[in-house]
Amino acid sequence: MATRQTRTLARLMMAPAVILLLVWMIVPLAMTLWYSFQNYNLLNPAMRSFAGLLNYQFFYTDPAFFQAIGNTLIIVGGVLLITVVGGILLALLLDQPMFGQGIVRILVISPFFVMPPVAALVWKNMIMHPGYGVFADIARFLGLQPVDWFAQYPLASIVIIVAWQWLPFATLILLTALQSLDEEQKEAAEMDGANFLNRFRYLVLPHLARAITVVILIQTIFLLAVYAEILVTTNGGPGYATTNLAFLIYRTALLSYDIGGASAGGVIAVVLANIVAIFLMRAVGRNLDR
């Protein structure tokens, strides 16, 4: 009886926080869903009418829609490839004993704490600038022609910037997992004559499988909504070369003032993100059950 009363009291104490969380999540989503069925333009907010599925049709038939989805997938895939492979390599490096190991680890994870607009500005004006950027200076030192990254390789530039921001996160997760590997297993493999590649393939990599899955899941959720880096560097261009789904919604809302169309795009983005999340959660579940 006392246990049942304790549980009831605990639920009552948690109820305000749960209700606040639900309101915080459901109200914006409900308003987005409502406006997606309305003709609502900020240039004439007094003129409202029911649009039905016309906003969804307008957003779906936008010439940039499929290119935006393709760019979104390229950004997500490219960043995941760089961060997972680079994170494993950095984790292996940082796991070795070295002088000033703590300082080195802090320096490696520090880019993760830089705000995305600031990071994008630094890369745009100080590193990738074709006139006085670091890459241009290196190219001239090697006798090569500097590359105008945001004009010639705009989408690759976005991938590099975002990957630089997320690489510390992957490194931290993978390093933590690597340090949990039993030292006795490593010593046994070395005594059996296994070289570094065999130890990495048959011992380290299987041990990191769960951490890699978690990194992919968390990063994918955030990478689907990359926005600030694109706004600061390329503004979605040239043309629609770097426009992803999140930036296309921004263009529809704040450049075309079409709240109805942007809301429809937001609903589409939520549906696509949930589809991706479902597949990733199933992959994570299968991995964790092993």
C-alpha cells in the first residue's frame, strides 16, 4: 500500500514537468500543422483562407525541392563519413600515452563549443577565402592556383565546415568507448602475434560498433537541420547548389513571406526526419541487442 502511494505521489510530482514538456512540444507542432493548411502571407496577413493541400503541392512542386533533399542527404552522408572515420583515427591517437595528453584532448574537442555562425565566418573569411585565406596561402606556397571554395565547391565546403564542428563530438564518444576496452584482451592479442591492423579489425572495431551507431544516430538528427552554416557562407547558392531542406523552408518563410508554404515544408521535413529516425532506431536496437 505504501509503495502504491509512493508511486502515485511521484507521478503527481512529475506531472507539471511532463505537462510543460508536452505543451512546449505539441503547441508549435500543432500551429505548424494548422498554418500548413492556410493561405497566410505576411505581406497581407489580413487575407486568410483555407488552402487544403495546395501548400503541400506548392512546396512539393518547387523546382528546388528534390535538389534540397539531395543536398540534405549529401551533407548528412558526407559529414557522417568524415566524422566517423576521423573520430576513430583521432580516438586511437588520443588513447596513446603522450606528453600533455589532457591539454591535447581539450584542444581536440574545443571546436564543438564554437557557435555555428562563428565557425562558418571563420572558415569563410580566414581559411577558405581565395585571396587571403589559409588554404590560399598554402596553395601559393606550393605554386598552385588558389581555389575559390564557395564558388567552385560550395556543397563540399559546407560539408567540411559542419564536419569540423561535429568531429570533436564523434571523437569524444569513440574515445570513451575505446577506453572501456579491456586491456587484458589487447595484451592477449599482442601475445598471440596479432599486428595492429588485425587487432583493430577483430578487436577494436567490433568494440566500437555500438558507439559508432550512437554517433550516427545523434548526428543525423541534428545534421538534417543544418542551417546557420549555409546562411552565413553561401546563402543557399550558387543557385540552389547548397540549399538543403531546412534552408528551403527558410527561403519560403522569410524571403517569400509565405507562412503557409513554409509550414507545409516544415511538416514534410518532420515526416522525413521521423522516417530516418525510425530506421536509425531499428539499426541501433539491432546493434545493441548483439
